[in-house]
Amino acid sequence: GPPVGVLALQGNVAEHLDALRACGADARAVRRAGELEEVAGLVLPGGESTTLSKLLVAFDLLEPLRARLADGMPAFGSCAGMILLAREAIDARPDQHQLGALDVVVRRNAFGRQTESFETDLSVTGIRGGPMRGVFIRAPWVESVGRGVDVLARIPASISGPASGKVVAVRQGPVMATAFHPEQTGDARLHDLFVTRVRESVAATR
Ligand code: GLN
């Protein structure tokens, strides 16, 4: 199949490479513009969005990545990756760059600074065979979505407090993002969906 990249500047890179390989993908670490050119889709892992934003600039990847996304490259962001893909991030450092590939506003560290991690089962649109375990680590949530954005998952109403019902997975055309970490659970169903989407997008442009 087509090469699928994982942005390998910082964060949970190895786990995403493993998950993609478990789905049969030709998974590759992407650190340079030349490596970005070779992949047909890109995972943006969780980590720290301010650091990732700085490293995108330092590695001369920010504009090439914006160009690939504008050109319709499939992308899958988790946590900090979701923050970077968003049009706007509330409570991000003012100098943090946004890729603007998702017409959403996210709130960084939304579950509260004290809330290091939080887990719950999630029903995810497009994922068959039962709920996915949502692992949230200093995670954002989505405050608002634009017209072209599909909501794929919300924090269940059974969870009380401000997180209840918040949007935690979205898709806009070829770009998908989750506030949680699907690479931490051994459940590769979202990676599988993404790999399939990358294959379809390559087939469609031939
Ligand atoms: N809180 C981090 C940020 O703002 C994201 C945490 C994560 O990716 N696990 O970038």
C-alpha cells in the first residue's frame, strides 16, 4: 500500500508507527520536507502542541505541511495533533501556529490542568464492533465545529461535569482528529479506518 507517515518531531511517534504497521501499512517517520513529499497520508501524534509548533518551524515543515493539507492529503491528529490541525486553539500560546485543516475551535488542556488523565468508553461514528476506550491525557476538547465538520464522538452524557457531551472526535473530508490517544490501547480500529482512507485517496487520484 501507499506510504503513511507519522510526524516524528516529538510525542507518541513509535506507538502510531506500530499501530499503522499492525494495519498492514508501510508506516514511515516524517521529519523532513522530503519525507513528507513521499507519504500519502500523515498521522500527527499527541505530545505538546507548543513544542510541536516550534519544531515544525525549526524543521522547515510548517509551510510544506500546510500545502499538503490544502492539497487534500489525508491526516489523522490525536490530542496535540488535533490542536495543531484546528483553525483556532483557545488557551494555546499566542505564538502557536495552527494548520487550519479542521474548521473547529479546540480548547487546550480542557479537562483542567489538574486532570492529568481521564478515561471513558466512547461510541465512535464509523467504528463497528463496540465502543473504543478513550484515553485522555491533558487533552483538549472541541468547543465548536464549522458546517463541513462531522462529529464522530462525544463524552457520554453519563459523565457529569463540564466535560459531559463535549465533542472529542471529528472529521472534515480527508482530515480526522481525536482528543484521545487511540495508540495507547492496542485498539487499531481508527488507524485501520485511516489507512483505508489513505488507500482510497491514492486510488482516486490515479
Ligand atoms: N496538553 C498538550 C498540548 O497542549 C496535549 C497533550 C497530549 O497530546 N497528550 O499540546
